Amino acid sequence: MSDVDLVISGGQVVFPDGVVQADVAASGGTIAAIGAPGTLSGDRVIEADGLHVFPGIIDPHVHLQTFQDPFDVNVETETRNAAVGGVTTMIPTLLNREDASVSFLDYFPWARRAVEERSLIDAAFGAVIGTSKQIEELPRMARECGICSYKFYMAYTRDEAAVFGILAVDDAQFLDGLRTVRQIGRPAMAMVHAENMSIIHNLKSRYIEAGRDDLKAWTDARPDLAEEEATRRAIWYCKETGSRLYIVHMTIGRGVQWVRDAQAEGVDVIAETCPHYLVLTKYDNDKVGSLGKVNPPLRDERSQELLWEGLRDGTVSCLGSDHSTVVPKADKVRSSIWDAVPGFPGMGMLLPIMLSEGYHKGRLSLEQLSAILTRNNARTYGIWPRKGAIRVGSDADFALVDLEQERVVTPEYMQSAADWGLYDGWNLKGWPVCTIVRGEVVMRDGKIVGSPSHGTYVPRHPA
């Protein structure tokens, strides 16, 4: 094939339904052919013997505006972190924190420009919705901007709202949002951060007064019950409105069964969890301390077991990093758990954690891992088969993985702007050694080799 730009030769290609040794060819940024080993040739050849070829990882849950630097600066620094971890597409949730009075319709061109001028990887957008005016604008955001996922917070009131500049919605606004999403149609969906804040504020004040100050105290102040109540209410609202609901960062084990039951009834509800809820618990204060402070909080081993089970049987179909809080470690670890900034960077850790803690520990197969980190995220967010697939015509996005490589995690290797990471010091097995975005190598052996303006915006217009 004389017009082929790139051939990945002899790798084990990881499809959601099997692993096959094959050559994959790319031309003009898309996949041109898939053939038997040694049958394809091109201008550039990457020998992938001994490596596994995944579709480029998609991180559907990214925050690039919840910390000190503005969105455009964070796009440049944090997509380095993403590329190191094999992520080729991110879906940051826009917050327009730079000027909250600006409509997303006016804010969007600047955000898109930031991706196209400063990102190593491709990006679609979601948006945090906190006002009735923003809900009214959702159909235009979908049609004109290709933004079809909208995050509603049943959380962040009083003092917590000030930390991130996020406005929680009341139930009437959330219902309006769900009805509007239904009218827009797929792939539009309402994303929900489900926590009952009236329960949480009461408990927080009690535990602060009692002098409690550790990771478990943070979880106890945001108990399972607070997330369970809000999750069940959100599912009920989704069922009543006939809308489409995406539960972000689900931590509660009992929630898996509620989602399973709702799906069986035909309710259009999707569940996502995050790696930290699968590998850390509220009892890990000695391991991570205040670095592990996050909302919702870390839970217990029983919830972990049920979340892993949900991933295996497909009830929990999506996985995201909830990448956030790129602040210096000194700002993260302050005087107590109560004033530490919640969240942590994590885009680049999605694949390494899931390979080491999921695949190598027998919790997930490579095929399941490929589906969860690529195809499912792409289908849910309306970018499949352009993204999340190794098939002719799809974007030539790949993560080439050495399943046997072991590496100790360090901030220097992960290349976020943060001088720390939640998994610093962990020895993980299974790492991407090459990340390819639309046919261009952007990371090789941990070194960034791509252009910071290679990324492009991926719109998601209603069907």
C-alpha cells in the first residue's frame, strides 16, 4: 500500500472480543488497513513484536479548571500526563471559571482554540451546568458547539462551592435539565455528581468539633447513605422523565445493583467509576493521607468488590480518571483533612493502574479492559467509531503496551504540572511505551515527542 503513512507491525491487537496478532496501517490520520503480520508496508514502520496494541485510551472524566492555572495552560501541561499514560482523547468538563458570567456559547470558541493550539491529544467537551439560563442554552450548545454531556451537581453547597466555583442545582433545575436532554436526543446525557449535602454538612460540623482528622473522617462525613440517597433519586428522576443519565464516579457498592435493576427495566442509565475507588479505601490514611481526599470519598473493600463485579458484567460500563487539582503538594496537604484541596491528577494513570491492578491481578481480561477504557467510553459519549475502535476508517489512535514492564511511579515520569501524584512510589506492572494520535507518535518510552498543537476538537452533535 504505497499511500500508507504508518504501519504498526506484528503487535497483539486488543479488540473487545479477542486479541489477534496483526499489522495495522494508517493513512492521513485514519486506519487504512488491518492485515496478517508482515503483509502491510508503509513510509514508517513501528515494530510491535511483544507489545499489545490497544485503541487509544479515552478519558471521559477530566477537570482542567478546578485549580490555579487557567484552562489553556492546563491543556498543555496535563495532556503531557495523558500521553504518557496512553490517553489519546479526553473529555474535559468546561466550567468557564475564568469568567462565570460568560455564556458557554461565547466561551466555547476560546476553549476549542486552546485545544487546537496547546493540546497533544484530541478532546471533546462536556459542561458544568448550574443555572436555569444555562439549561435553556443546552439545545444550542448541542447544535452549535457539539457539546452533548452536561454535568449537574447534587453537591457543592455552602463552603464547598467556593473551593471550585461550582453551583449545585436544586431538584427542579435537575428535572428541567433531564427533560431538555431528552428533547435534544442522543448522544446528549445528563451527568450527575450524586451526594446529599444536607446529610454531609451536618456530619462534617460534628466531626470537626470532635477533633477527628484523618482520611476515614472525611469518608465518615460523606457516608455511603449520602451518595446512595442522591443516586436513587437521580435514577428515579431519569426514569420519570425518560431521559438519559450518566452517574459519574460511582463509589457505592449497592449502587451497582440499583443501576443493574434500572437497566433491566429499560431506564437509560450509565454508571462510571474511577481507578482510585477500586484500589484504595478509607482505611488507607497511612498510605495516602490527605492526598486521598476526594469527592465522593474512598469507601470500603465491600464496595470495591461490587464495583469490580459491575465492571466485569458490564453494569458499570465506563471508567474515568476524574483528573483534577493540579496544585503544589504543599497546598494539597495542609494543616488538616478538612482544609486540604480535594482531588488529584490521574489521566495518565488510568491505563497503568488498570493493567497492574486489574489485568495482572486477574480482575479483568485484556478484552474487558479494552472495552471499558475505549469502546464503551466512545459509544456512551457519541464519538464511536471515530474513536475507541481499531477498524478501517477510525482515527489512528493507539496505545502500545508492554505488559511486562514494571515501573515505580514518580511525578517526573508522569509529567503533570503537579509535583505529586496519588500513586507516587507504587510499583506498577504494564505500561504504554508509545502513544499515537491520528497517526502521529506523541509519546515514546515516556518522552513527549509530539507537537503541543497536534490535538483537535471532536464535536458530538445530536443524531
